Amino acid sequence: MRFPSYSSEWHSYTLGEILTFYSTNSFSREKLNYKSGSVKNIHYGDIHTKFPSIVSIDNNKDIPFINDDLDLSKFSEDQYLREGDLIIADASEDYEDIGKAIEVKDINNEKVLAGLHTILARDENDMTVNGFKAYLFSTNNLKTKIKIIANGISVLGISKNNLSKLNVEIPSKKEQQNIVSFISDIDKKIELLERKHQSYLEFKKYLMQQIFTQKLRFAKFDYEWVDYPLKDIGKIITGTTPSTKNKDNFSDNGYLWVTPGDISNKRIVTSTERNLSKEGLNNGRELPPNSILVTCIGATIGKICMIKKVGSCNQQLNAIIPNEQFDPDFIYYIIQYNAERLKLIAGNTATPILNKKSFGNIKFEFPKLKEQQKISRLLTSMDDAIDNIESGIKNIQYFKNGLLQQMFVYHYYKIRNISKNGVLMKTKIITNIQTDMKPFLDKNQLKKLENTLKQNLEHFDVIKKDKILTSIESKKNQDLVLNFLSAKQVEGCSQRTVTYYMTTIIKMLDKIKKKIEHITTDDLRTYLANYKKETNSSKITIDNIRRVLSSFFSWLEDEDYIVKNPVRRIHKIKTRKTVKEVLTDENFEILRDTCTNIRDLAMVELLNSTGIRVGELVNLNIDDVFFNERECIVLGKGDSERTVYFDAKTKIHLMNYLETRKDENPALFVSFKKPYNRLGINGVERRIRELGKQANIKRVHPHKFRRTMATNAIDKGMPIEQVQKLLGHVQIDTTMHYAMVNQNNVKNSHRKYLS
């Protein structure tokens, strides 16, 4: 899509030709505040969660200050933000957000630094207009290229060096300005709608306060409202969880089963994460349409919703089935207005709770049915208006994204890279031709030749014949890699696995520097040999790379992209089998004593008792744990669910930990500091390593607990098939790799049977 007045070609450059990159600071959240300071700081976490593509700095309350006690003398003037600077997030746990960027404006007299895990990029050559870079980094094409160069497993990262090599295409500055003006108008519409949305929310809050304090009444209603306990306005039902051991209780397209995590700011819940079958509904507690559901335990007390069709809920919610003389929507709104009151009634205990009895005894003032209905109609109309605005914002954002992709059209197959080097090379060739023709042409003829060459070569670049495209520059290579990764995602591979596939393949392509269809067996053998030599990697690592490449080329062969898989003749690399260490009882007791907080102790106990993977641990929610049965449901590899079991000690430590929680995060394990985010794999691994170092125990990591559990289970006589079930292995051979026979048992058996 182009503006009608423009037809000239877009020019191709590397980001390094357009932008100059500067180093940034590494201040953590603890060194920032939102109250006062002389210098502001843009943290990478805020780029991911708070900021739009273009951010106004002046009077922006979402940008924190750097604490005044920190020494900022090491930062040069060049490192302070200027109008039109680009700040790129160079790290992300989310594959989709890696390389997310914002462009700053309205700096005025503010002093601002780019912070932790960011790259500061500045157009010092004046090749772009302000605003264009932000929209450029929002295009799917560039985001895809950034994904390809990202490295890492649990946390992805990009380097300035790799970023600078990426090719982009840009139009003239005049066309850039038209694009920016057009998209900016759309952004302004979004901003206006967001302001309108906020004003409607504030007005609704004010209206509810006036209505429920009876300062605002409808005409002809002048009687006093009457106190009713909730148990008198309808039937109170506490939800339950049908047995998870019986898979027939759940269905992908069944009845609603509401948990606190399913409740948002919407009045009506229309879908839930898990659904019940008819059997599950019968084994649970059926709720009719127009039931009101209220969270009554934990930090989420007061979250409320309604259902408009038959459903159920779990034990963390109390449901109200209203009597005929009470309007369901009115009940919803009066409880929503009094959400904070519910929290106060529950108290300040470690785990606040409103049981069925205490919940049913809570009193609210109610008008007669007709006034209830008038009030609920007014408030539902407000909610409908708010929902319409939200839908409008989403639609315009969708429209904007579509326009961006249409406007930033990339042409891969045209040779039109008008880079500085290309221009210089072209000039040199023209000069050489003139020199060669000088003996045969007069002065005027030479001038005519020069002008003719310049005119004909104007829209073309000249590259050396021996230039080899890298994997990043080769569009076909890109497409094949991305298609393969998409296929792996469809097959159910985790994001971590997909990322490992991607980094392994890209590293290989960057070294071999050939089109994929031209890569031979010898190329790959040489690559593996050189990789082992250069990195001093183990045979296991090299064989893992071989397996990834084999999977990639096998897929290419199956999809008819190549004739024959070149890895087929590279056989499995023989590795020495080693008996890996497990944690002794003494080791574990020392680790227990080393835990200085109840969260770490609960985490260590759960890992030891269940043998779950670290990825399964971090994905656990509180709702997944069933303390009465001492079991929890984990989501393993391939999105397969299984039940694992924990001991009494683990139960006690988990319950003690949850009683200390004051956040509303549904995750089982969260960080200690606000905003109390779910712990990630990297965070758990780092914490376990630290505990091992403090306890002076070598090579402590989450997977060691899994190996220990499997080994102990087999040593104590548990059938290998049951261990396989606990660990969630498809093949029993895999289980045997984890279950290393205890050497002491071998020694004792030798003495018993052979000595």
C-alpha cells in the first residue's frame, strides 16, 4: 500500500547504517522510585508492559526516577535521551516481545537514561523522520528478523552487533512523514478512546457511590431501603472441584467451571479455562443462569461475576442463586461496590476467608424490586458503553497493525541496495570506465559517457560477485526456518524447545553461509567438528546439535524442499555413559536448613517430593494443588496433564507459604517484591544454585531433585512402570536414564551374594 503521489523505490540499508548504538545503564528496580529525582530511567520491563510505540517524556508519571544517591557521573551527554531516540528491549522471557522498541518525544528539559536490558539507538545521519523508527520496529517483517537473531533458552537476548546487521527498507523522508502523520492520526484516535474509557470508568464509580449511599434516587421512590443478609436474598452455594483423577469429569466444550482466574473486569463470564462434562457437572455443584459468583478466599476476595448459562465453580467461590424478589444484576453491582468491605470482614489473617456462613450473614441495603431493576438497567447501560469503547480500541489497534504491514512492504528480490559502500563502488567503476576510455574519447564524449552511466545505474547497486548471503540475509533460508519452527509449535513443542531449535539452526547457517538446499553432508561434518574444537563442547552437546539438524533436514525432505537429508549419513555420536550424582539424605537436610525463607523451603520440598520438572513447577497455579488429597496437577511435555503426589511435610510447608502471601497472583510461586510476578524457570534455577552454594553442595539444580526422586523410588522397590508414570515419560527407556542405581546398594548386594 502506497500513497498515490509516491512511486520511487524504497532503499535498503542495514540498521547499523541508519542508527548509532549507545550503551545503557543496568539499574535494577530497587534503585528507582516514582516520587522524586533529577534523572528519569526507562526500564525494559516498562517497554514490555506499559508504553506504546511512541512515548511522550514530559510529565509522564509512568517513567520512574533514578535514586538521587546514585553516582551518574560516568554517563556522557550522548547517553542521555534526545528527541526521536529509539529504546529497544534486548531481553525478554516472551518470544513475541523480544526487540520491542519505543521512540521518545517531548523530551523538553527532562534528563532521561535508557535502563536495564535496553539498547539506545539514535539516527545521527538524519535518515528518518521522528516517529518512523517506532512504526518500523512494529512491523511483522522486522520483528521476525529480530526473533531469528535472538539467543537464549529461558531468557532471550539480542546483541547490538547482530541487530546492526539486519536489513530494512525505508522510503524518502517525505514519504516517511506522510506515513507517520497518517498512523499518528490513528494513534490519536486510540488515545482519545482510552481517555474516554477512563472517564466512563470514573463516572461509573461516582454513580455507584451516589446510588448505593442513596444520595441519588429515581423519582417516585422515596421509601427507606431495607437490610437483608445475603442468605435471605437467595441460596448460597460453595463451589467444589470434581475429582481430577476421573478425566471424564472434564470436557473441552462442556459447561462453564469458574475459578478466580476466569474472572476479569467483565460482568458476565462467557468462557472458562476448563469446562465440565455432564458427568463433571453432576459430580460438582450445578448453578443455574443468573447466578452471582464471588471469590471468598485469599487475596482475590471480592472478585465477582455472573453466568448467564448453566455452569459451576470451584471451592474458592461462593455462588448466590437469587430469589424472585431480587434482581440478579442489582446484587452483582451492590457486591461489586462493596468489594473492599468484603476484604475487611474477612480480616487480615495470613489467608483471609469468607466461609459460607460468614458470607451469608453479610448485610446490604436493598430497595424494592422495581427500583433494583431501574438501577441495574442504568449501570448495565454504563457497562455496555464501556465494553463498546474497549471493542472500538481493539478494532482500531487491529486496523492500525494491518496498515503497518501493508505500508512497510519489503521487496526481497530486487537488487537495489543504495548503501554507502554501494555508492562508493559504483562511483569507482564509473571512474575506471572513464579512465579506460580516455585514449579513445574526447573531453565532451567522456562527459557524456559519465552522465549516461550515472543515469542508467541510478536505481541499482553494485555488489562483489563473491559476496555470500548470510542466513539472516537470505529470504528463502528465513522462510524455511520459520516454517519448520511453526511446524514444531503445531506438534506441541514448548517455546523453550522451539527456541533451542531456532538458535541451533541459525548458528549452523551463519557458519556454513549457503542456501539450505545446497548444504552437503561434508558441510555439516566440518561444522560439527569445528564447533567442537572452537567451543570445547562435550560429545553430548555435539550429538544434541546433530539431532536438531537431523530433525530440521528430515522435515525439509518430507516437505519436498530438499531431495535428500544430508544428516542421514552422520551417525549418532558415541558418548561415555556416566552415573550422575543424586542428593543424599544428608544433602537434603543441609539444603532444608539453608533455606532462609518459607517460599524456598516449600519449593525445595515440592521438587524433592514430586520429582516434577522446573518448567512444570513454574506453571503451577494455586488452584492446581489439592491439599486434602496431597496431590497436584501438572502440565508436562506435549501439554499432557498428569497427577503427582507430595508428602505431609510438603503440604505443611506449602500451606504455611500460602498463608504469608498477600498478592492476587494465581501462581503457586511468586517473587518477593512487587508486582509479585510468577517465578520463571531462570529465577528458580538461579535460586536453587544459590542454595547449593550456600550449603557447599556441588552442582545443585532443579533437575537433580527429579533424578534423586526416581533413583530413591526404584531403590525402595517401586515398579519402574509406576516411576515412569510419576515422571511423565512416554518411553520407559527415558525413565531408566533418570533412575541411576545407587552405588552403595550395588556394593551391599555384592557382599551379600558374591562375597
